[in-house]
Amino acid sequence: MSMKYERIKNFINGEFTTIESARVFTITSPSDGTCLTELPCSTDAELEDAVKAAKNAFALWSKTPIKERVQVFFRYKFLLEKHLQELAALGSEENGKTLSESIAEIEKCIELTEFACSLPQLVSGETLEVSTGIECRTERVPLGVVASIVPFNFPTMVPNWTIPNAIALGNCMILKPSEKVPLSMGRIAILLKEAGLPDGVLNIVHGDAEIVNAICDHPGIEAVTFVGSTTTAKAVYRRATKNLKRCLALGGAKNHLLVLPDAAPDMTAMNITASMSGCAGQRCMAASAMVGVGSVDHIIDKICMEVRKLVAGKNLGAVINKASRERIEHYITEAELQGAKILVDGRNVVVPGKENGTYVGPTVIDYVTPDMSVAKEEIFGPVLSIIRTGTIDEALAIENASPYGNAASVFTQSGGAARHVIEKASAGMIGVNVGVPVPREPFSFGGWNESRFGVGDITGKSSIEFWTKLKKSTIKWNPESGVNWMS
């Protein structure tokens, strides 16, 4: 079978290295079924090579002043801007999202990198004279070799949640990309090397669950981050912490958008449509469940009008593979059989000229009940389930009953109602008239409940605590100052 790109290699100690494995995946583009490449699965021995390279690099990198370390990321930011279109095209090709969505993804990477460049101002430490002639001082020091395991839905952005901050703070990293989208991170490795990142500071190992388990078990890795499904996040968190590592594992979501009758119809419809369909619904911040409070038919009508403007293969991207498409369509069919009403049906979509692509059209399902699978489970597709309630507290009870806790939003013109939702919703990220309430830097990204396992958030200021440990020094030089209980 002919491939567009050469077979995937690991990136270890600044070089691309052949993966010696008989276990090989074929990678095809979700957009049209084109064979892109093949991905062999790394072995434990290859992970060992990566850890050794990172450990060797850590000795010098950790001693490099942070103001010098971040110069790499100033240059990296420039290279992201220079190669934005190329990176976006590659991400779109391997993930299936639209080009405009992929461009936005790279723009977010640029913002994440800008924040990393500001870290010297945020980790300057504290010094205080606590008694005559005695000073106490704090400083943040890196952990050592760390690992980041990332998902398919954002081939570049999610890795950049961790790479700039962890590395700028002095750590050396093992990155495990999703086996479904292995191409983008190879290009990022080249750009970071061009930006001046020393060999061994970032190493990339490819593979599936076996190499994830090996990362969690490796005694030379101090900390692990993971982003993916809740089931896998739990498994990674348990395995990593059992091996006495720090771990922050972000899981799935079932985000509720509460829509009140006084919501601005046009703004609400556009926001909800963009939220449920962006990246073909394959994001943990997607609007998956709309909870209509009272008489909201006029808003639902406008949502359906907006949704019908989405055309698979044009302004709506593909889902990642055939199995995903089949799973999403099964949810829709099951809801219909259980009595829900399909207002917009996205099943059985075929895009002319891209017949081998894996597309699901935008779907709106009304009269969903809270016990249905489409109301409770993460679908990860462009599907909006509408649940109807009579009061805002009934709507909040539905939101609170979800085991997840990534995000929730309310659409209203009432400040009092908005404040009530902010206070009562059980989610880490709340929106008011915002369909995708992702905080911008320096505010951090992270949910609650079964959407996050571990302490802290993965981006922004909160990430500093995860990637460093605090060293405290108490210092006395002048014997003439005398001695008391504090000294």
C-alpha cells in the first residue's frame, strides 16, 4: 500500500529513530480515507532509550536559568506563526477537522507558548527577613523526567498544554502522541529543535496502551499527565500513582447548556451550534446536552436553522474513524427508538468525492429524557440532545447528577439566574452566554468530578505547582546578630 508520508519514527535525543516492532497500525485520513502512513508501536527498550536521553539532558537543562530556557519558546512562537498554515493543513489531514478549526488550534498553541514565555515573572520566588539576620527563601525547582500522554482530537494543542510549561520550568519530557494522529508532533519536534531546544529535552515515543502502561511503570519518570476518556484516565491515574508518581489525568465530559426563555435567541443559537459541532463534536468542551427551561421552542427552532447550515465535508469535519461514526450513529438510533424526536438527522452522510471519509452530519434530538444514553454518556460527535424542564433548579439537578464535571453554561439575560447557575453547577468551567467556556491564559483549564483525576489544572498558573516542587531555604551569615528562638 502506498503511503503519503514515510513510516513514523520516534524522536529520541534530537534524532528520528526507527521503531523496531512487528505491531504496526495503518493511519488513514478521516477526510477521504487516504493512506497517510504506518505507525509501529514502541517497545519498552525504546522507551528506556528516551528516558535515558531525557535524564542525561536534565542535568544541564535544569541548571540553565529560566530566563534563558524561555528564549527557546520565544523563538518557537515565531516558528509556529511562520509555519501556521502548514501545521494547520497537516493537523486537518490527519484528524479530519476543517482547516479553519485547525488554524484556530495552532493559534491557541501560540497563546499557550506566550504564557510559557512569561514564567520567569511568575516563579521568581520569595525572600523575607524572618528574624534579625535570618532570611527565608523559596524557589521552584523542576521534577526531572516527566511524561505527557495526549489524545487524537487536538494533535497539536493538547501537547502544547504541557510541552512549553513543563520544559520552560526545567523538566525534560517524554511525549506519547495518540496513535491515531502521529504526524503533527514530528513536525513540532523539528520546530523546537530549530528554536534551540537541546537534544534530549523533548523525546517522542509512539504506540498504544502498552507503551502508556510502560510510561506509568517506569521508575525514571517522575510525573505523568494524560488527556482522554474517563475510563482510561482512571486507569492511568491509578497505575501512575500506584508507582508513586505525580499524575494529572483529564477525562471525558457531558457538558450541559441551560437555556432560559429570556436568552437572546440568535446569539444562543449560534453559540450552541458552534459548540456542538466544532471539531465534529470531538472535544471535551462540546455542548452535548441542552437543558431547556420552560418555553424555549423559539430558540430550538433557531438552533435547527443554524445547524442545517452545516455541511459535512465543507464546514463540518469528519469524525476520527469508522468505528467512531458507527458508535455515534448507534446513539442517535437508540434515542429514536426510545421515543426521542430527531429534529435534524446526521446519519448515513456521504460526501461526494470523499466517499471513504468518515462523516456524521449535525444532529439535533429533542424530547430526550435524562435516563437515555444520549443524555448521560459522552458521544464525541456533532450531536445535541435536548432535555426539557420546568425550572432552573430542575435543570441544575440534571447537571449535578452527571458524574462528569468539565463545563456547564447558562444562556440568559438575567444576572441573578446566571449567578445561581455559577454557584450551583457542579463543573470546573462555567460559561454565561458562552458555548465553549474555555479559560484563556493565564487562567487554567480543568474540570471537576470524573472529568479530572489529580490535583490542580493542566494549563495556566495552576500548572506551575504540578511541574515543580518548592524548595525552602533558611539562611544566616552574621553571628553578631545573636540568637533567639527563631534562629
